[in-house]
Amino acid sequence: MNTNQNNNINESGENQKKLSLTSKEAFYQRLKEELDKNHEWPTTYVFKFIVPNDEEKIKELKKHFENLEHQFKQNFSRNGKYASLTFITQMENAEQIIRKYKEVEHIEGLIAL
């Protein structure tokens, strides 16, 4: 393999790494654009999450909303395996919403709707 082919393979691999590293940030950038396009700030925003019905995971998620005045709803799946948690709160801008999503993304099994 010549040096140019080797460099192309390395660049291709590096580009794939960059894509995977930045795909989450690209998602949040698109979300910010959509939020700014569809909302006037401040606005009432609905956060809805699905998590495994695990008391610790539910507590962890609730903890991230303790500092915000909010309405809260919780439901469980028919078989009780999952919990649906809804937080309705006033948000000042798209960045505040994205920060909240980033705060909770580490919770195992969490699905943000």
C-alpha cells in the first residue's frame, strides 16, 4: 500500500471518528434551531421521558427538575415495566432546554420524547 492510500484510510477513519463524536452535538444544534424556529421565549415546555420502572432512576430524573417550578405527571406501562414522567415548566430559551436534556442523558435506559 502506498503512502497516499494509507493517508486516505487514516483520514477516512478520522472523519468517521469526528462524525461519531459530533453527532450528539449536531443533534443538539438541530434541536436548538427547531426550538428557536417554533417557540417564542420564554415559553412553557413539556419534557416527557420514558424510563425503566426503577425507583432509583425515577428519583434521579425527578432530582433534575427540583430546582424548577413545574407540573408533574407520572404513569406506568400496562405491564409496569416502564414509567412515563412528564415535566411541564417555563423555559427561558432553547439553551436552557438543551442543558436539561444533557443533564439527564446519563440515566441508563432513559428515552426522551
